[in-house]
Amino acid sequence: MPGPSRAVLICAAAALLIGAAAVGVRAMWRSEDLDRLMRADPETILSNRDLAPMALKIGRNGFEHHCASCHGTGKGDPQRGIPDLTDRDFLYGDGKVAEIEMIVLHGIRAGDSKGWDLAEMPAYASLKPYAREPLPSLQPAQIADITQFLMQVRGRATDPVAAKRGKVMFKTSAGCWDCHGPDGAGDNAVGAPNLLDDIWLYGDGSPANIGLSIAYGRAGRSPAFAHTISAGEARAIAIYVASLARPHPGDDHAQ
């Protein structure tokens, strides 16, 4: 059977060259777009009618490729301690694009010296609850008392006497106040969650789930992408993530 004619081969080669040139042009424009994002104030990009659509398009693509395997559409998974990125409750920082960008680049407990790794939840049921400083182990009854106190601050305690004992431990010997604050409001400078609201990183806020966190500790991790993606892509992903928690038209919280 005769092979393809010379004319067909020439046309095929031309088509490949045109396709390669088109990919090159798209790559060039993508690089220029990312450069524009890096030159702009990250906190103003979402309100910039010129930059926002492009940033969100690139950021969504990056999020779906790098982040969605854990975060899904952004709603997270409380069974695995994956945060909801749409609820405007931030464990690390205040939700600024620059703060999210640092997490994308350097992660949380990811072994990157620039990442977040200031504290973790001690495992009070173990002999050595916390590697960074000495803390006492707690018996199941003591863990139950602290759990009742945490239920009490939200008006859900079922044993006021136990809650009173738990409050004393929370604010003294157990050392909980050191990260969560004496009132339990948390500290987003170290990633200590607010215990006064009804937003939960792990589980549903039931006594059983709270008790598990106190007993066995928590130390969630987010990977560092500094060596995987460009700085511009990290910023675009951060902008997209920030947009997930912004008020939208018709939202009851919109201002």
C-alpha cells in the first residue's frame, strides 16, 4: 500500500508547526498574565475588573489541579480535618490573599522553614502529650470535664459541675489557654481555632469528637508547592481561594 504523498506530509508538518506556535503564544500570554498579577497589590486584585477574571480563571485551574484532591470544591471534609474554605472562618491569618499565598507556597507543617508550624494540638491521653513543652497527661474523666466546659461556653453543657472543673483545668494545669486564649477564642497567629463558635475543623462539635481531639491531638498538614508551581500561579490560586469566602450578590452576609 503506498505511503502518504509528499504534499500530505508537508501539510501535516505545517499543521504541527502552527499548533506549536499557538501553544507558544498561549504560554507567552500566560506568563505575561502571571507577571501582571505579581506586580499588583494582591489584596486589590479581586476588585480589579481587568485582573480579577484572568486571576480567577488561572487560580481555579490551579486549585482543581493541585488542591481539589483534598479540598474538593472548597467545602473541605471534617472527617479528615480538611477546612471549609467558603465559611469565612480562617485558622491561619485573616483570609488575606498574601496569607493564603504563603500557605500555598510553603504549606502547614510541610517541612518548609517558611511555612506555618508554630503549634499543634497536644494528645492529652498519651504519656507525653506535647513534644515542645511539658504538659500533664489527662485521665478520661478529666478530658470529659474539659469537654463539658467547651460545651458550656456555647450553652450546651449537660453537667455544670464537670464544666466548672474543666474550666479550671483549661485555664491552668492543662495549658489550653496558652494557644486558645483564656476565653477560648483561639489565635490565628498560631493556628489555634476559636472554640466559642460552632465551626469545627474535625467532626461536628459533638462531645465525642471534642473528646477525641483532646485525647489524641491534631496536627493537620497542607503541602508546600513552592518547588512545584510558579509564584504567579500560587498567587492566582490564593486569589481564587480568597474569592470562595467573599460575599456574593444575594448572600445574607453581603454588605
